[in-house]
Amino acid sequence: MITLNLLAVAIGIGLLVTLLVTEAFGIAAGGLVVPGYMALKLVQPVNVAITIMVALVTFAIIRVLSNFIVLYGRRMTALCIITAYLIGSLIELAIGGGIALDSLQLARGTLSPDSETDALNQLAADPVFVEIGVIGYIIPGLIALWFNRQGIMQTLSALVVTSVLVRLVLIMLVPEALMAYDSGQITLSTLFANYLSGSAP
């Protein structure tokens, strides 16, 4: 049986979609591999927001440094990626790579006669760990690089469009693999939705 590497498929589709969008509209989506990564993480808005925030901070730092250092070409690319990597690493170090939520707090108020046994089993389990941090190691640096090359709004617009298009193509081509991938990801949004619906995660 062939095991599907969903990340490789997403990156491949992202390369094609990015090429088409760049040829059609003349704007880039923050690097060729970025839309593939972002498409898989669209269900994790906190991580997407952190990634874009790190890219914006990196962009601001590079703009300040460019007043004192001659930055262009490979030097600019390397500095963007290294700066974003360091900022992202510091953020992940500060928050410990995510947060552990107590199962008792998540299940509190959700017990019913039908689900009492399941809820008690959940309470005995380990805390639920939700990963929080940047997407990929070089993704924020590539986005910051394109912020500098073509502007923030153009890059963000192209990134949103291409990421959504890649996600739609994945839904059409490999829906089962995508659903399995998403169900394996514990996110704050899914925990919050489960809490509001009254079911334990």
C-alpha cells in the first residue's frame, strides 16, 4: 500500500498554483513552497497569525538594518531567513512549543448520563497538548523576503489566494488524506468548538 506524503503533495500543488498566479497577476505568494505549507495549516489560525507576525517583525528589522548595511541578493535572503528563524525559535522557546490543557477543564460541564464513562476515561488521560508556533522553519523568512521585494499587501493577498486554492485542490484530489491529517492535528479552534458543542476532545 502506498502511503501518501500529504506535505509533499501540498508543496507540489502549491508550486503549480503559485506559478499560475504569478504568471497571471505578476505577484508572488512569499516563495514557491510557502502556499503548500500554509494550505495544510489553515485550520490553525493561531499558528498562521504567529507566522505572519514573525514575518512582519523580521521585515521591520531588515528595513532598519538596511539603513546601516548594504543588503541585496543572497545576503538579504540569508539575513531574512536567519532573523525569522531566531525570532520564531525564541517564541517557541518562550511558550514551550505549545500549551498543555487540563482534560478536566475541557470536560467540565460536559458530562451527561450517556457520556459519563467516556468523559471519566478522558479525565484519566494525559493533558491535551496543543502545538503553537511558527509554520515551518524558513517560511516566515521567505514571507518577510517577499514583503521587502513587493510589499506587504501584495504578498499577503497572493499568499491568501494561493493557500486557499491549494487547500481546495487538496480537498478535491485527496479528501480522505486531508481529513485524516486535520483530525490528527489538535488545535485551539477545534478544542473551543468541542467545548461549545458540549463534547470532550
